[in-house]
Amino acid sequence: MMMIGLFSGCELLGDDPTPGITDVEVIAYDQHIQTIFDSRCVDCHGASSPSAGLRLDGWTHLIQGSKFGEAIVPFSAHDSRLVKLLDPIGAIKHPKNVGKEILSDDEFGLLKRWVNEGAIGPLGASPFSSSLNLLYVAHDAEPVISVIDTDAQIVVRRVRLTEYGFSENARAQHVAVEPDGSFWYVSVGSTRSSDVQGVVKFNRQNVKIGQYLTPNPGLIVLHPTQNVLYVSRSLSANEPRSLIELRRADMLAIEIPTTFAGIRALAVRPFGDFLFSSSTDVDQMVIVDLSNLNVSFFDIAGVKHEFGQFAIAPSGNRMWGSGMESRTVTLFDISNPTKVVQRQSLNIGGRPLDLTYLPDASKVYVSVPDANKITVLNAHLELIEREIRHAGISDPVGVTTNSDGSYLFVANRNSSGSYSPRQSFPGEGSPGTLVVIDTASDTVVKVIELGSGAAMTGSRFVVPRR
């Protein structure tokens, strides 16, 4: 009998060897946690044909997770599927479902405490504490940011905004990361207009360093050479009518007036000389000369486009925009930013939202949420090359590549619930997903389950200048 999830059942051996929680001041992995797995679980989750691909015969194997994804999220027992499955009072009692005895209260309590304290291993360190290649996923259905190690392709942290002074109504809008991974920035809006909103700076260890409070912050982009970043407004916002230039070192800001509302899409040329944005209200592009913050405007031709985002080529000469209203992607020649040329629009067969170039500039990937697909553009021929569909691609939003462009990461809201999780727990809604795509073949290689409302993404990987 096989249970769909992390486990299929563990053979339980002997009596409970684990001391009560009150008897353990400092949890030692080998002495306290591995002992539980050795006596309870390794018959099914050992080195020989481990159930669901999960090995519990050592800390390293546990941290690597199963073929379905991570088994635990350090510092968050609440988000750890292993903890949920082994909860003695939970609705799903593993491995009782296959006729075996569940963990004792002391065993479970010690395991839960160990996870909440950071899942510290035999050498005294929390897993992935020194990871550099991290991807941050903003959730628009809960006040959470998921952190993924893109090399291991598993969730390694969950950052809860409520622990940093924000309300339950807070929603992360977008994330940007320093090129060396030392700091990351998140724009925080809210479903309640009276709540605190703004841009928050965290260090690599997820410690809050500073913030700039402003209503309706949206997308974030870092300047490629200077100590500033830029912020647009959230997709649903009509005010304020301005962009923000924010000094990264101390979070001091300058407002850049735009005259119109609904300013959304945001991109900076790789040379750091000009910034581009546009309005979801009127079809005008905002062009900011970053040497003096002078603002000019370009009238966009054709039907109403309502651009959701821009993606600039590594050469800095081409820029694609996702027209949510026109259901097209539009190409602009920005080789001379003071004389932008609108070239062509391609019908995308849905409402495109986010888009990104590969580092080698060969392709552009476009998320199309209402069509549950990723559209691939041939950037050289300037045409649609193919579409990528998969059960895990459900209401896709943010798209990001890793440093060499070998993988594309797609965050999916899964708002319709069309993707079925590996296992449902009572009270949980439809999970969001992070789909991993091999860009050489444009095939899905993994689906990582996240919390609800997985949306925009950010990482230290930026499209390089060419």
C-alpha cells in the first residue's frame, strides 16, 4: 500500500528511546533526532529503495528531501511536511495509515522543537545557512516570502512578514537581491489601505535592516552600478503618481513624479543610464534619464496595451513589454532611449504578465496566467517559438532564470486549484508551485510546492550586459 506524499510508512522498532522535552536542554542531532529515525523509520526510509525517495538514515539525506521536494523547512515546523505527517494529533497519522504505531508525544515534540530551532545538524549548523544562489518568491495570498535554494531546488526558508511588524493583511509584491546575495529588498503592500506599507531591506540571514514606508509599492529593480534601487506601484494602485529612487545603504528616497496613475512596469538599461516604466491607465511610457532624473514620455501606438512588465536585452538595445489588455508582447528599439521606436506586437493568446531574457539573449520567456502556459520567444528571430504547458504551470506569474540560464523558475498561483498537491492537509488551500524548466529542452523537470498565492520572484541573478 502506497501513500502519496513524503512517506509510505515506517517500520517501528522497540520502545520509545527518546527523553522528554523537559529533559533535553540542547538538542544534539545524532543523539536525539537521528535516534528517532533509526528506531522508527529507516526500514522504509533507509539507503535501500527509500520510500518516496526520502532517506532518513542521516542528516544530509533528510535535508535533501524526497523526490517530491523538501521534507522540512528549517526554523518553521509549521511549514514542514514531515512534521505535519508525523503529528500524533493531526488528521493524517503517519504511519498509522499502514497499520504502524505513531510517534509518541515526546518524540514528536522533540522533533518539532528541533526544526523550529533551525534543524541543526551534527556539525552545529542549520542547513543552507551559507547558500548563495537563492530565489525569493512573494506570495499574494498570505504575508509570506518563500526562499528556494536554486542549486538544491528545494524550499529552505519561509519568511513571515507578521514577525517584522506587518499585519496579516500584508502582501509581498516583489523582491530584488544584491548581486552578491548579501541583502534583499521586498515591497510590501496590503489588502487594507490603512496598514503599514513600504520597501523593507533584509540581510542574507533574513534580519530586517531598514525600511522606507510608502503606499502601494510595486516592482523593484536595482541600479546595475550605483547604490540605488527603483520602485514602481502595485498592479491595482492608482496613487501615488510617482516612481521612487531609494538609496540602498540607508533607505533614503527621492520621489520621481510621473503625472499619471497606475505606473507598473519597470526596467533599467544594463548601462544604468535610463529607466523605463509605463502606466496601466494610459498608453504612455515613462523614460527617466538617471543622470539627472529628468522625465520624458513616449506615446505607445495601437490598442490599449496596459503593460505589466518590461524585459531588456543584455545588449540594452531591445525591450519587450507584456500587454495585459492587448494580449500581446510588444518589442521596442531602445538603442537611443531619447528616441524609442515601437516595432511589432505578437499575439500571445492570453494576458501576459512577467517576462525575462535568458542570459545569452537567445530566448524570452513570458508568463501567461489566464492561459496556464509559458510562451517562449525566439529573441533573434523576434517570433513565438513554442508554448510550455504542464500540470504544475497553473496561473503562472513570476519568471526568473538561474545564473547561467540553464533553468527557468516559474512561480504559479494555482488559484483555480487545477494542480493537485502530493498530499492535502485539512485547512490548506490549493498550493502554489514553483516549476523548474530545463531551458535547453524547455521541459519541466520538477514541481516544488509552495504556500498559496505564489507570485512574483526575485534573485541575485540579473541579465548580464553584453
